[in-house]
Amino acid sequence: MHFDLTDLRLYLNILDTGNITAGAARSHLSLAAASARIRAMEASLGTEFLQRGRRGVTPTPAGKALAQHARVLLQQAERMQQDLAEYAKGVKGQVRLLCNTTAITEYLPELLADFLREHPNLDIDLQELPSTRITHALRQGAADLGIVSDAVDTHALETLPFRDDPLVLIMPPSHPLADGEPPTFSDTLQHDYVGLAANSALAVYLEEQALHAGMRMQIRIRAEGFDGVIRMVARGAGLAIVPLAAIQRRALDQPLKSFSLNEDWAQRKLLLCARSFTGLPGYARALLEALLIE
């Protein structure tokens, strides 16, 4: 068996993305090179690690065992690199940070830019995921830190408060729901919405809430970020649900009406989480301390 760290990183990237093409891209390898590495890994033990399907790949039982060992080995390698960094100029550490939509767009850009400026030997692997996937990745050791909604189960993880993150309903003043009592979420599901990209963490979260109410959101159009959503709503394209922080950050040149949502799921708080804060490598602890400063 001859696996190197590149093989192991590639394999985990394939599992995290769900297909070989995306895993190869994340690993900065061509598809042909990535496929050859996976075939060589499987041939060296005479067993398959991946089940190939039309919708991507999933790990076999042997593949799941490999993933567990690979994560431990790569974490140990990263910690060794960090411990030796003070003896070798130019050696870099990397923190893997997983976040939900609001954290990654509203709260982190300036914080992370300041952190990177002050820590020239550190890189951040930043990825947006739904909160449930973030907690799963942290339990599996696939990331150092996560920022999630307090609505998800954080069992077996340590948490610290990060930000309050209430969601608000926005609409143009001419909308039928703009007058009278604040509408409930169920009331709004009879009307058209402007949504975020379907794979964004907040879009997935809102779709789940609509299903819990026994309905589906009627999405007329999707935008890549809160700015596009807000501008479309202001011009009359439909309703939207966005974080209060997204409204407060933007100076609108058109009138817009907003309502607080009384549903418990909309009164969100964001949490910093990890398997163990004290067990984090030094460079990840440095990022944690920076994130805790308001």
C-alpha cells in the first residue's frame, strides 16, 4: 500500500464534493490524473473505495474506513507543519472554516481579510454549507471550525456564541401583503418569491421550513447573493426572506418594506463550533480568537 498525502487529500475532496471531477478541481489535479490516482489506490489493496453512480460517488465500507484514517493522518500532518513552522520561514498553515450563507456574506469578509493581513503565513479554506452538513463535517474531523445556526443539533461539539442572526421578510410597498398585520410565513407561501441560488445554505433552510408547513416556495427567480435579491424585491419581483444584517448593511435607493418573522426558526443565532476548542491547532485557535472579537 503506497498512499501519499496528495492521494488522501484527493480522496477526501472527492467524498466532500460527491464526484471525482469536483474533487479533482479542488485538489488542483486534472480529471485524468485524479482518476489514475484513485485507481492506483484501489489496485494497491485489491478493493474498491468508491461506488460510482449516475449522481456521483459514495464510499464503500472500505472507503469509509479509509476516510476516517485519512482525516486523522492529514490533521496530524497539518499540526506537525504548524509546530515546525517557527523553525522554517515560509511554511504555511491552513484553517478549514465552514459557514452558512449569512456568516460568509455578512459577517466574515472584513474579519477574515484583517486576519489574513495580520497572519501572512496562514491560509483559510472557506466553504459555504448548510448548518447540518457543517456539524457532520466537524464531527468527522473534516474541518477545524464552523459557524452554524443554533437551530441545528450540535451534540458532541463545543460551541460559542458568534452573532444574532434574525431573518426578516421583505417586499415592495405595493405588495398585497404590505398593508395590515405582519404576515405569517404560511401566508407568504401563496405568493411569489425571489430566492438565493438553490444550493446556498439559506435557500435550503427556507425550503425545509416551507416543507414543514406542508407547502413549497414559489420561486420566480434566483440571485447569487443578498444584494441581487434585495434589489429585485425593491423593483417588485416578489417577496424574499433575508438576514436583518443584509438589510442594515445596504443603503437602498428604493423603498422597501420589511417585517420581523415571529416563527421560532427565524429568530436565529449563529454559533462558532468545533470538536474541541482546546484541541485546535495553534493557527486555528488564532482564527477562533479573531472571530470572537466583535
